[in-house]
Amino acid sequence: MTAAGDTARPPRGSRDEVVLAVRDLGKYFPIREGALQKVVGHIKAVDGVSFDIAPGQTVGLVGESGCGKTTLGRCVAGLSEPTNGGVYFGLETATKERLDSLLSVTERTASQESELEQLDNRHRVDRMNGDAWRRYRRNCQVVFQESFASLNPRQLVKDIVGRPLRVHREASGSQLTERVVELLAQVGLGRQHLYRFPHQFSGGQRQRISIARALALDPELVILDEPTSALDVSVQAQILNLLHELQQERHLAYLFITHDLSVVRHMADRIVVMYVGRVAEAGPTEVIFDRPQHPYTEALLASSPDVDAHTVDLQALEGAIPDPALPPQGCRFHTRCAVATPTCGWEVDDVVRWLEDVEGTFDTLRGVTRMSPFDAWLSFEDEAAAASLAATLRSEAIPQAMRTALEELTVDARRVRVRFTPVDEVQLTVRGSEHVAACVLDRA
Amino acid sequence: MTLVGSDGPAPPALAPAPVASVVDLRVHFRSKAGIVHAVDGVSFDIADGETLGLVGETGCGKSVTARSFLRLVPMPPGIQAGGSILFRPHRTCETCSGNGCAVCHESGRVPDACATCEGAGCETCAGSGYLTVDLLEIPEQDLRTIRGNRIAMIFQDPGKALNPALSIRDQLAEVFYQHRSAELLAAAAIDGEAGGPAGTLIRRKAALRSRLLEDALLSLPPLRARRNKLRAAADDRIVAALAETQIPNPRKVMDRYPHELSGGMRQRVMIAQALACDPDLLIADEPTTALDVTVQARILELVRELQSRHRTSVLYISHDLSLVRRVCDRVAVMYAGRIAEVAPAEQIFSDPSHPYTRGLLAAIPATSHERGRLVAISGTVPELINPTPACRFAGRCPFEAPVCRALEPEPKPTRDGHQVACFIHHPPRDAADGVPTFDRQVR
Ligand SMILES: Nc1ncnc2c1ncn2[C@@H]1O[C@H](COP(=O)(O)OP(=O)(O)OP(=O)(O)O)[C@@H](O)[C@H]1O
Ligand SMILES: Nc1ncnc2c1ncn2[C@@H]1O[C@H](COP(=O)(O)OP(=O)(O)O)[C@@H](O)[C@H]1O
Ligand code: SF4
Ligand code: SF4
Ligand SMILES: [Mg+2]
Ligand SMILES: [Mg+2]
Ligand SMILES: [Zn+2]
Ligand SMILES: [Zn+2]
């Protein structure tokens, strides 16, 4: 199918273009408390994420529940305004490089500032001027996991799929109906389905309707948030085949969000692994699966069941996902990492977490006075409790790496001072062609 | 009828009998369009101490089968259209105190002897010689002593199964008060002691039958001390049950409410609740479907570990074949209300024999599949309204032959421990013209 009625757009899929560039994206949700709803902190759902999507490419976004995948997807779709950084759309490679060099300057001159502002007006999703915004809205569409929730139960299929065409004044009357039939045919449905309601379809069929609606304006990028998670494998196979076929025909780019690693391995060209709001590792699919560099990626792979696998053993990742309102220092994964080193970000909170997990000990803690995230006085109910904590912190019960990072451990009556070596947030480093990981270890 | 710790005759040294046998189970639903044959002639055994997987697509009848064990299918609209679910309650083997010996076939548990034939084998016990009850027939009151005690169930959505208004302590306390009140009273050392109205009150409390007014009486000084002892005894058991599921700091978790816990934690609470009374059979209906892979892996490991420690038999329901492979000894594949194939877990993957099983395996994205080339099963699950006698997979099966539309295949053994309901494996003698084979693909 061709993009009927749309000639103004530049030819798509030129090598010189990135469909989407996400730069240092942050999305914080305020935590409010008390009668006055005072903001007491922020949930950093997405915190400093950058990646690109090229035309016709599928980028897979994986990570545990709550790591920020949907929030990121909503920011990319323009449904949610970023707190920091931005989402850039329709950049040519040269412009993107210019943008990156401008963004890397910490103290920009006035002329650099105005150049950046011009770029923002044309390409940054939350700053775009009218024309650019309209172009973006047409070209970026979303398919959600819960097709039931996203399809209006009181609307007929014809109206659901035809709505974007009507809103953008692409078609009306009998022409609209014909366009809808054409779209339905593309997703394996037909004219006989025009006058039915969403509840009259199976889960797989509803997902096809969502896809037809997303394709109505012939977008360049489709964000798929867990598009098959609610479906059976046999139906999932149909939808994945369909998505691939449509991508081939229309040179679509996909941002494919899923927690199913076998699906993402099958569909994605590149994979971005997220952990507590940040990118832990990103790279080509085969590299991520065959030579992962980040221990979190490894753990994720090891805990995922795979029919191909010859071993039946699953390796479970221990420990809880950290609270995104209080992300761990250094490397956010250090609280669960099996190979953590002394420089991975050991901090006062690790001591507090440890106290919480051990029966009875947390109740003896009276207060924490912090000088920094790495340095604090912990006060206890009595001297015995303080002494026993200090003894434990020196013992095998605590990971060797954490003990090494503990620079000072002083007991003063009912108080204990713990001071760890301060470290900066672990940054992404290049591990190979198009491959980055945020880990202090280099295991190449 | 007493099911627990009855002092009947010593168990006969018979062959091990399955802990449960589903025999030709039929559960239908009345709907506007007609009768939905949701479960339509399902039979399988769950051997003592094994984990049996039950897999199949949405709506194939897995949950209805599972819920039938405890008569949790709403009737109406449900109709019990036939069949039976035989269950053999067990008790700890006296010879080895549950450690496993020759008498109990290393399972640590022994079934009670059949009351009718005292072990000789008769009709009531299906020839096994063991105490056997039909879960679909026994009076509601007997079922209540089995539910949560001998058979426990965990569900897909722990949020819905836990009572949001009760703390974790109260959710679990209920199980102990209901099924272990004698034990609690003994532990609190108030069993023999109190006669009179005070004793009655405490006993009613322990059995969870006290009313609001009685609770008020119990919180007054003369009775309070005893009530507190009872509570402490229950608390100890609750903490132990939670600790077994590796919940960190169970004494703290105990005072929380379900909404304050993560999905993985809630699922652990459910498992603790289910295993609290050391049941003979645990039914897990998609216990990890709502969870992350990492949490799922931990829950699976936990179920597997507790299963081997308690030697509980498990019916593990999932729509995910790759997952079932990780936990199950045998797998039953269900399709449209019937069993398509039953086999040891490894054989399901190395030698899938039913065309539907093959289809399911081929649909899972694997490294060997080229993108866009997943082998989807064509068509959709058939309507289960008044089905005609025919193979339920006909219409979607690539190997279908005329006979498949004329007769209904029954599960029959193809080799040791492997049963398949398909005419490719069991061609009917009088249908020479149209017998299906794997060599002839029709779609
Ligand atoms: N509107 C909101 N207000 C406050 N917090 C939010 C809001 N939306 C999301 N969050 C929080 O942000 C974090 C990321 O949520 P998000 O929905 O992006 O996760 P996800 O990776 O998509 O998880 P899942 O795999 O469960 O879909 C979570 O801690 C979540 O609780
Ligand atoms: N309470 C009910 N009322 C009517 N139909 C039901 C009810 N429960 C289940 N069914 C029907 O029975 C069939 C099997 O359902 P179920 O056992 O829940 O499937 P699954 O294999 O997904 O667990 C479905 O067709 C379903 O619609
Ligand atoms: S930096 Fe690497 S080694 Fe250190 S905690 Fe993070 S993942 Fe583990
Ligand atoms: S070959 Fe016939 S009997 Fe066997 S599954 Fe296919 S349709 Fe059913
Ligand atoms: Mg999400
Ligand atoms: Mg179900
Ligand atoms: Zn024994
Ligand atoms: Zn008998």
C-alpha cells in the first residue's frame, strides 16, 4: 500500500536519517505526602536514557517490571512530557551529529544556544512548532498491551480504525470506509468486521484492530508496548509474523517493549536493557544474547525459560528490585549483583537494607544521620545492638566487596559510624561496535 | 469421616496408587448460544509425589478442570455433566516419619486403607485398596476438611485471592485455626485444662467459630492470657510458613496488608498459605503468569524445592510450554476441553506426537526460526457449543483426513507412559480410505 493522500513528506528510509533519537531522557514523578500534598521526593521512572532508532529498524526494550519501559515509551510517543532531556524526531545523520556535539558542550555560547533552540523547535518532540508536531503525530503511533482498555468499547471497528483518518482529514464518507477495509485487509481482517464492537473479537483479533488503527496514517515509527503479552503462543506467532510483514512492506521502525526475551530475540535488531530507569546495556541482538557484558543482562537471560535450551536449570536472580525513588549509588545493580566489586557504589543504604532483611535487627535501629549517601552515623537502642552490628559488618555475613569498600567503622557507645568510599554513577562505556554497557568490569 | 491421621489398619503393601485420578470429567456451561462443553471427557492421573503439568491455549478448560477438584466451578451456569475425581488422602508414613522408606515407596507419605475392603481392593477404592473419595460426590462438609488441608490451590492473581482487608497474619491464621486448631491448643498448653464456658470459648476461637461478642469476651483479662498464648502459637506457625518461602523478615511482613507487597511477595504469601497444612496435592493455576521472568524463576524454584522437601504432588497449570518443562515430571496437553497428549516432560519436547503439541512448540519463537516465519497454527480454537463427535483439532490440523471428522479419537498409549489422542497413531480399523499420516499434509 502507498501512503495515499500524502505527498508532502520526504521519502522515508533514506540511510541518512534516524527516525528517533532519545537524548538523556528523564521522567520523574513527584511523591506527595500529607494534607498539603507536599512533594517529598521523586520516583525517577526514567533517568538519563539515550538511544537511536534507524528507519526500518526494530529496537527491543527489555527489563523487569517497573524499570520504566512504559514510561519511556509514553515519552517517545509524546503522550507524556519528559522532565529532563528530550526525544528528537526526523533528524538527518549530520544534524544528529551536530545536536550531539551541541549537547555535549557544558557552557554553551549564545550562538550555540540559539542553534540548539532552532533544532529543538524543529525536532524535539516537546518543543516542536505546529507543523513539526503534526508531522510527528502522524508518524509515531502506539499499540498497547491491553487492547481491551485502548479500544473504545462503544465504537464500531469502522470508527476505531477510521478515527485517525478523520481527525487528520485524510478521508471521509465512502472513501473512508474503503480505506478502513484496506487497512483491515492488511492485518488479516475484512469487510465483514466493519460493523462489530471490540468485545465481539478475540484477544488476537483486537490486537490486529489496534495495529490497523496505528497504521492508518502510514507512520514511520510504531511503539509496541507488550503487544503479545496477553496472547497465547499460537496467536502471538500470527501477530509477530504480521508485524514483520508490515515492517517489510512499509519500512516501519519499531520500538518493541516486552519482558519476553524469546520474543525480543526473534524480533529486534538492537536491544536496550533497562534497569531501574537507566540503560544497563545496549547492542545488536546477537551480541546481547551471545556476549552480554552486563551482569544484569546475564542474570535476565539466565532466568528466562527457553525451549531451545538443553539444560533445564533456571538461575534465579535474588533480591528485590530497588525503589526507583531511592536508586542505589554507583551501579544501580550492585544490591543484587553476584560479581559486584568494592567500587560498585556501596553505601549507607546497603547497611540499612541489610538490617531490614535480618530478623529483629531493624527494630533496634533508632536513627540515621547522613553526612552523604556514603557516610552516616547509625544510632541504636543500646550498646549491645551497636556492637553487634559492627561485628557483623566485619564478618563473612557481608559481601567481601562491601567490606572492602567500608573505609571507616567506628563504634561510639550506642552509635556506629559507617563510611564507604564515595563513587560516581557508573556510566555506559563502549564494548564493541554499537555495543555499550554500564559496568565497572570489562569482561571482553 | 475422618481423613487426617485416622488410626485405621496399617496400610497394605500395594503398588503406589495415584494421589488423584480424574476420570472422564465433563463440565459444561449453559449459555445463550447453547451448551458450552468446556471440559468434555478429561482423564488423567497424578502420581504420588509427582508434578504434572497441564498446558493448552486460553479457554481450553485448564482452570475449569483445576477448580473442579475443589468444586469451585460456579453452578449454575456450570453443569456437572459426568465423571469423577478420585482422591486418596495421605498421612505421614509412621515407619520412616516422612523421610522415605520401602513401605511408603520413598514418598514419606502413605494413603489410608480403604474402609470398605480394608486393603483388599474393591469397587469404592477403584481396586487400589486405599481410602478413596470422589471429590465430586462427597458431602460439602467433608470437602471442607480437604480444602486447604489435603488439597491446596494457588491462583494466577494473588491480589484477588488474598483478602485486601486482612493482614498477612490474619490470612494465614485462618488456615491454622481452621485445620489445626487441636494442634494450636496443644501448643498453647490449654487443651486439657479448661472445661466450662471459658474452655469452650477458647476452643471455638481456635476453630475460628467465635462470634464478635465472644471475641470481645476473650479480650477481657481472665481470658486474655489464654487467647494470647493461642495467638503466639499461631504466630510461630505463620512465621515458619512464611520463612519457608524465603520471604525476608517474616515477622515484619506478617503485619502488612496485601497491597503493601509486591506481586512476587504476594505470590509467596499464597504459597505459604497453600503449603501451611502440608497438603497431599497442590494445584497451581498459572501462578507466575502475572510476574516478571526474574520473579517467575524464583517462584518456580521455590515450588520445586518445597515440592521435593514436602513430597507434595503438584498439578501445575500454564499456557507456557517452555516453563512447564522446567518444573514438571509429566505433561498433559489439553485442547478444546479434551486431553490431546500425555507424556513424560522430556518426551513432549523430544517426541511431540500430537499435531497440536507440534504446532504449539513450533509457534514459540526460537533461534532457529527466521523472522516472520513463525509457524502459527492456522484458524482459531473451535466453539465448544454442542460439538459433534470429531477430532477437536480437525479444521486446524495440517494432517487431517476424512475419519477425523467422523470419529472422536481417544487418548491411547503409543509407548510407555505416552498417550496420544490422534488417528495418526491409532488408525481406526474400518476407515481405510481416509487415515491421516504425518506424511500427508493437507494445509
Ligand atoms: N503516573 C505515575 N505516577 C507515579 N509513578 C509512576 C507513574 N507511572 C509510572 N510510575 C512509576 O514509574 C516506574 C516505571 O513504571 P513503568 O510503567 O514505566 O514500568 P514498566 O517498565 O513499563 O513496567 P511493566 O513491565 O510492569 O509494564 C514504576 O516505579 C512506577 O510505579
Ligand atoms: N463461570 C463460567 N461461566 C461460563 N463459562 C465459563 C465459566 N468459566 C469458564 N467458562 C468457559 O469454559 C471454558 C474453559 O475455561 P477455562 O477453564 O477458564 O480456560 P483456561 O484453559 O484458559 O483456564 C471457556 O470457554 C470459558 O469461557
Ligand atoms: S558495576 Fe558491574 S560488577 Fe559492579 S555491581 Fe554493577 S553490574 Fe555488578
Ligand atoms: S490427524 Fe486427525 S485425529 Fe489427529 S489431530 Fe489431526 S485431525 Fe485430529
Ligand atoms: Mg509497562
Ligand atoms: Mg485459566
Ligand atoms: Zn516411609
Ligand atoms: Zn476398597
